[in-house]
Amino acid sequence: MAKPPIAWMPVRYIQPILHGQMSLLDWLHQAPAFGITAVEIYHAFLSEANLPTVKAALRELGLVVSQITCAPDFTNPNPAVRAAELERMRQRVDWAAELGANAVRTTAGMLHEGVEPHDAIRYAAECMTQLAEYAVLRGVYPCYENHYKDRLWTREDFSFRPERFLQIFERLEPTPVRVNFDFANPLMTGADPVALLQRVVHKVHHVHAGDRLPGEYQHSVLGEGAVPFQPLLQILKAHGYTGYLSIEDGQPYGDAGFQRSLAYLRTQIDAVWGTADK
């Protein structure tokens, strides 16, 4: 079985790029030096204006895009806001298709005060289902994440607890919506990522290979937190997973820390899948 390829999601660069302290192209040009051939691009890095330039840079550098990482607020109580969020997500689907990515990360939305849980569940499931109707025709899958909190959000995700995530997942299970499984997010709530992955693995399309210590929002270098990588990777292998393992690179040690994360993940992949493709 072919090994899952590694992608790079530069969480530690989100604020520098958004605040103009470095450019998206500066980051992309770093990838080949790490032996990276796939990148995951945060949606706020992109615009209609820069899309052609980004596409040309990806081609020049030999990079592919594993996923456009989006964070819609589909639980918003205002139907006009939800409609606008859905329209923005359709635009991101178009961007993904243009850049050759077959996935967009989707979230349920923020935890809004005064919104009844059954309504928030319905809003999120309906919006993601409508998004899939648009996206799949364009070769792109919305991938619902067991999410904690977006870097640009003021509140936690409505579905940050596994029981809420699964309530929405169960509504989406019969639809084309797939899952972006995050290894580290369950640790924010004391949940077991192994049990959660076992429940949803048949729908997993993309993986965030992150690490952290229990209850800590700060990412760790892979292998230096508490995520049980071996059991998680074994589950993925048993279900024939060959999609991307995207390193959520939010650790505080810069390039040296990313090198450690890369080395650790490559070692873990080799331990599970073997050192040569079969």
C-alpha cells in the first residue's frame, strides 16, 4: 500500500502573512528546501487578485495543494450571514479547483450565545450539505473538521466537543461531505482521538497531523506532545487511507521545530506503512 504523502500547513505563519510581515510566496518558496511537495493553504492567504500568481508559483516550485483551509460560521443565527458564508465557501471551492486541490476544510461555526444546540446542528449540517452539492460537481470535497477554534475567531467552535461533532457528523454521514480529521484537537477537551477516529475513519479524506499537550492551544513539535500517533496511523492504514497527512506547524521553535516534526512523522509513517511502497 502506498504511504500517505505529507503536506505542510504553516499555522505559525498565519499572523505574519496576514499582517504583511512575510508574503505567501515567501512561504511557498521555503517548501522545497524541506523536501515538501504539498502545501495546505489557509483561505485568508488567497484572493481573486493573487490567485494567478499563486498558481504560477506552485507550478514553478513543483508544489501541489492538499486542501484550502476554511472556517465558515455556519452556526450563525442570522440566515443572511449563513447565506453569505455559504457563498464565500463556494468561492473557496472555485479557488481550490483552480489550484488543483480536491478538498476544502469546513467548520461547523462558532459557539453563539442564545442559539439552541438543535438549531446550530441543523444550520451547520444544512449549509455543509448545500456546499457539497456545489463542490463535488467541481471535483472538490468539503471536509468537516473536529475543530476547536480558528485563529481568526473570537469564540470556540460549536462542535469542539466530540459529542457535538458526532451529532453533526451523523447528519452528514449519508452525504458527500467528508472529514478532515485533526489528531490534536480532541486533547483540548480531554477526549480520546483514537476512539473518535475509529468512529469516522470511513469518511476521512484529509488529516491534520498536529500535536499538543492536553488542554494547551499551543501546538507542540510532532512527537513532543501527547497525541498517540502510532494507534491513529494504524487505524488509517487499516482502512486503506492514502490521503494527505498535513503537518499543522504551529510549534514555537521555528524551522528547527518543523524539521523535528517532519523527521518524526516520516519515521512514524515508515513504522506503520513500511520503508518502501508495496
